[in-house]
Amino acid sequence: MRPEEIERESMRIIGSEMGPWTGPEENLAVVKRVVHTTADFDFVKNLRFSDGAVANARRALAAGATVVTDTNMAAAGINKISASRFSVKVVCRMADPEVREAAQARGVTRAVVSMEIAAEKTPEAVFAIGNAPTALIRLCELIREGRAKPALVIGVPVGFVNVVESKELLVRTDVPYIAAMGRKGGSTVASAIVNALLYGIQ
């Protein structure tokens, strides 16, 4: 089978195993893309969307919004051809020297500092956080402080420490979000969501 045929068949299988979809139609493509990436149907129930999050994010991306990630893995997983269609830049600041130096000096994680710098430089970006709950917590603080107004926050960090709590903080903010509630998530989930948003832009 050709690659596109494999993907079509995969999506058909996912749709048949998911059963009837009762949520907003615009969210379905995101859910199916995450399931396709992870082979984990728990995301059908775990993914939570704020009202209009998908449409809002697609408008921002179509206008060339920057995508900020918390890992190079998430950045690498975003389809660069699709991003380039809309002049979308994908940025991960975790390895920036200024981030490393500031984190060491302050005794905080690089994820925290990377969010602060990203919020300063691109406060209205699409933020895709798939690994570091400290990044998501700090971003939520910056939102409450009025220092960031993201077009969308994808909050899908994975793990055990502060992961659930970081997502609960996100869904209580007033910005558009897509969150994977509970412990599941990851960089591949973050990039899959960005890709689903890009693929759906008309």
C-alpha cells in the first residue's frame, strides 16, 4: 500500500473503533490524529477543548503565528512543509544559551525560563507543551499576569509530578486550550495536535 493509502485506512479503522462522535466536528480531526500517532484510544475521552479552540488556532496559524514548543522532539515532529505554507515558524528555546544560563543562575528549570522568554518575544504564539509540566505551570502564571495571551495552549505534558495539576491550571485560564487531562501526553501528542490544526486549514 502507498503511504497515503495506509493513512486513509488507519483513519477509517480509528473512526470505526471510536464509535459515534458527539463532540464538535472541528475537534474530531485532532482527536483522530492523536489516536493515529499513539494508538491509544484513551485520548478520545482525555482530550479537552475550550470552546472554539480549533477554529481560533487555525486562524492564527493561517496568519503566520509562531509555534513555541518545550522540546526539540515536539518541534521536529511538526510538519515543516505544512507550516511553511503559512510562514509559521516553529521555535524551541530550551537549548538557547541565555535560557541555560538564566536557569542555572536562578535554580529553576530551563522549561520555566524558555516560557518566560517566549512569552516576551511571542506572547500571542501557539504554545505546544508536551513534556515539561513546569513549562505549562509557568505559562499559566504568565497568562494570569497578563504577560502572555496565546492564540492556543496545547497542554499535554506526560508523567507523574505536577502533570495533572498543570493541566488543571490550564483549563482554568481564559485562553483557548487543548489539554490531555490526566497523566498521558507527550511531545509526539503535542506535535500531532499542531499537525492536525495545520492540515485542516482551508
